[in-house]
Amino acid sequence: MRILVVEDERELAGLLNGALERAGFAVDGATSCASALDYLRVATYDVAVLDLGLPDGDGMSLLRHLRKDGSALPVLILTARDAPEDRVLGLNAGADDYLVKPFHMPELVARLRALLRRPNAALGVTLTLGNLLLDTSTRQVQVDGVDVSLSVRETSMLELLLRQQGTVVTRAVMEQRLYSFDVQLGSNALEVLVHRLRRRLQDVGATVGIHTLRGVGYLLSEAR
Amino acid sequence: MRWSRRRLIQPRAAGWSLSVRLAWRLSLFVVVAMLLSAGAVAWRTVATVHDLDDAALQQQVRVVADNLPPASADDAPLKLPADVVAPFRASDADNVFMVYGQTGRLLATSDGPTAADAAPFLPTPLHEGLFRVPAVTGDQQGMVGYVLPAGNRWVVVLQGREQADVLADSLMEHFLFGAVWILLPLGCAMVVVSLVTLRRGLRPLTDASAAAASVGPSHPGLRLPVADLPREVTPLVLAVNAALARLEQTIEAQRVFMAEAAHGLRTPLAVLTARLDSLGDIPEVEGLRRDADRMTRLVGQLLRMARLESLPLDVTEPVDLRVVAVEAITDLAPLGLLHGVNLALLGAEGRVPARGNHAALVLAVTNLIENAIGYAPSESVVEVELTAPGQIAVMDRGPGVAPEHRDRILRPFERGPAARAGGAGLGLAIVAQIAAAHGGTLMMEPRPGGGSCFVLQLSSAARAFGDGARTA
């Protein structure tokens, strides 16, 4: 996976590039808008990390320029600005994610990997957590390498939870993603589905847990 | 420097109305002008009629004098020609002549009783000229007379004023009626034209007011339109625009400063954090990482606090308090899990509309939940409840807050005695600040069954919007 890091703070850029290389990325480092455009012209990247305050301009205008040219390159903004309006501005300008400095390297790597996992970035991804594995192309679920049979809807729910593991999937998102318009949704349809999936995972000894956040949604995490 | 639209819009302006005042004054002016001009014309007419009467009177005196028979030595009664006497007699005492001798003896008259009544009012001594006889003579209007010397005798003619005054009265009546028909529509037209001119002239002010109402933290660059404004109010609008420009400059300077401060403080922290992360999992580094994280939290909260204090917050957006709560809970669920604390949202499903600043409200609820997680015992649930319109409550089963600490913990850098290590003591102060920016309050109550309950209450205006939207 080739990544472009646009960051003008040399020390931070050095540490960032080193960490990303250790995480398995092929890293190119640019320190200005102009050099970033040069890199983008000659090479194809899978993802970019973009600082906003650059010496020769604002990273935001670089991003807008990219999006106007029709580039679908996933971009993660890395910035010291954390005012809510800055975040909204960044996401509106076409950023895929927004991370405020200072940040922990593992989080940055995780977020970059999440960007790469997005549907348009790659197909047929294997999602894992603990001893659980889901192949999104074959729809096969395994626990400790042993196949587990789940219903289509249970598999879809598990995929949704696995894709956002460690974070909350709201009920609204689940209802939207799991049910088509013509399904009359009972008030406790989700609860029943989660209950079945949870029991099934328990039965086969999966080391993951589905946490219920009453009134909000569900969160999948590794059992402690 | 907090802006709320409530203060910018006056739904119904108090004070006096220019249109009403103009209409009143013009109407009053028209009525007075009508009365004055009617009075002046009537007065002039009566004076003219009197002059004409006086001329007729003198003519009558002369006719009598010209037809006087020659004087007799002993002032004997005179006999005037019948054609002179007849018209006087026929006038039914409206016109009376008298002839006086040198000694003041009445020599001849057309009407004895009237002459006797009028005698006391004759000028003494007799001399040529007009004189008046008041109404005592039986003639209700009083009479006017003229004295003319004729040789050694005096000729006096009296005439009732009745004709002149009746004429004046009817003239006045006619004139007033005529004038009302002309002047009244004219006056009305004048009032209408003035009001239309006024309204047209002030219409740009309505546009300016609408523009002023939308000036706020989210649109600080907005200016009031000056085009088509009457010259009289342009200075006011220009002055307001200049004030807005100064305000915008101040806000912009603050914004730039806050961004610079954030960048300046966070970049070294980012380098430090990255360097520590690059060292891998060494036990000594774990402590340093915690220190750096704590520093990061402190800097973040200080910046947030400073931003809230120095930059205006737009609290007029429509927000859904349910979405606010869901976002905050979603953000903190992983942290809760780490502490073995579960989160839950109670209250009815569906939208809970209000007015406020979405991002700030999410931050406030996030801080409340974070605070609650810090005090909640393991395996307990921190509950968020949309209790009433414009109200979000965050409840925990922690040790609660002693009454003597309740005011203190809302102040910056003040922390409760049970506070966990690593906090900066700014979380609740930020919540209080955000509540105040929304015209509301942050309240703290002990929770039945143990623990504490923090209630973020928005202003009544935000609530009112919520109520209206919900019943609509």
C-alpha cells in the first residue's frame, strides 16, 4: 500500500514516515502543497495523510483541488485545529477522516487501514476480531478456523459490527443497512436478531462480545 | 461577547410610529387650515357687506337731507315729501330717519318709538359719523346709524344690522360646506401621499433590519444593505456597518489567534507522542505516554475553554437533542467499556428538537458522560435521559457530590475530592460555559438510590422552539 504524507513539521514527518513504514506502508513524504501535487502527478497512491497548515497554502485548498479533478484518493486530515467548524469544513471539502494532533500512531494506522477497507478501495476483505473471522466475499464466518453457519441477516449484522469494531453502530444505521424498504420492521426486530447472533457466537466459543447501549446501538469488542 | 438572535430581533418595535405621528399631525394641520381659511373668508365677506351697508346708510341720509324743507326759525316739526318718507315707513322699523333741530329737538321721524329708544345712544354733541345702537331698541341685532349735518339741523338714519349678519351666516354656511368638499379630499390625499412616501422611503430599512437579524457568529461578514436608503438614515446604517466590521475584525483576530495557539501547543505534543509511540512497548515509556496524554487532554480543554470564552457561539441552529446524546454516547462507549461502565440512552424515541449549537452541545454531553464514567463504579450503567424539552440529564451511580462542593466543582481547575487522577478540572466548567452560552444552566442533584445527576438545561427560548416543533 503506497501512502503520501503531506506534513511540513520535519520532526513529526520523520517520525510519522518511520512509523508508517514499520506498519507496512510504502511512504512518500511531501512538505508543501506544491511538492504534494508533484508527487500526486507522477505516482498513484492508495491513501494520503494531509496536514492543513502548510507553508505555501492551506491543505484544505489542496484537497478541494484534488476533488475537483475527480480524484477519489482516500484522504485523512491530520491537524491541530479541532474546532467543530474546522472538522465540518474538512469533511465537506472531501476528507474521508479527520484526526486531531497529537495522536497515537496505532490509531492513525488503524484509521488508515479502515479507509483502505472501504468498499471502493478493495473488495473481498477478511474481517477479524479475536478468534472470529468473516470473509466478506464468500460470506463465510469462522471461529478458530471452524465454519459457523449463520443466517444471511446475522452475517450482515456481524459484518457491520466487525467493520466498525470497537465503535458503536447505531440502531438507525443497522435498520437502514439490514432491512429493505418493503420489510415491515417490528419494534424489537433488531433486539431479536442481536440476541440470536449473540447466543450463536457464545455457543461456538467466539472470544467477542456484542455490547448493548440501550437506546443507542451496539458495539462489538473482544471479550476481556 | 455572546450573540443570540433573540437580542437582535425585536419582534414588535416599541416606541412611537413615524407614520401614525405624521398622519395625526397632517390631519390636525388640514383641519386647522380649513377652519382658518373659512374664518378668514367669512370675516372678509362680513366686513365687505358692512361697508356696503354703511354706503347705503350714507346715501339714505343724503336723500333725507336733500329733501329737507327750508329751515324754520322756531324748530317747528317738519313735513318731508311723501316719496321720501314712504320707503322708511314700509321698512317696518328696519330703516328709520330722524331730523333734529339745533337745540336737539326732534323735528321729524319715520317711526316715533324707535327714535325715542335710540335717542340715548346718539353721539353727544351731535357730529357727523357712524354710531351704533345696541339691541335694547327692540331690534334684536342692534342698529347702526349715521349722523349728517344739514345746515343747522342734523339728519340721522338708523338701519337694522339684520340683513348683513344673516347674509354673513348663510355665506359662512355655504362656504364651509363648499370648502369641506374641496379641502377634505385634498387633506386626505395629502395624508395618504405622505404616508406612502414615508413607507416607500423606509422600505429599505425593513430589508436592513432583516439583514441585521441574520448577522451572527456564523455570518460575521454580513453587512446591512445601503442601496436605496434615504439620505436621512444612511449615516445610521453606515455606522452600524462600521461597528460590524470592527466586531468581525476582532472575532477574526481571535479566531486566528486560537488556531495559532492550537497549532503552537499541539505540534510539540504531537512530536512527543509520536516519539514515545516509536519507542515501542517498554514499561518506562508507558508512564511517559500517560503523562503526554494527560498534557494533551489539558491543552485540548484549555483551548476549548479559551475558544468558548473568546469566540461567539452560534446557538440558533435547529438541533436534535436525541442526535446530540447519541453522538456523545457513541464517542464515549469505548472509554466506558474500558472502565467496565455501560452507557444507555433513556427517554422517548423520535426527534427532540431545540435550538442551539450542535457541536458545543455534543461536547457538553461528552464531558458530562466522561465525568460520570470517571466516578461510576465498575459494572454500573451511566444513563443519559432526555427528561424534559430542552433538557439532558446524565446520571451515574458514583459517590455523588457533597452539597458543599456543588458550586466549587463548576469552576475551572476545581476538582471534587473523589476526582480521579489525570483530570484537569475543566470538563464541568466547559459544560457550564456551554450551558450559559445557550442561556441555560448546568444543575447538579443527588440521585435517588445513590450517585449524582447532572442536568443540562437550555434556555426557555430553545425549549419553546422544541415545544412548537413537536406539536407542529
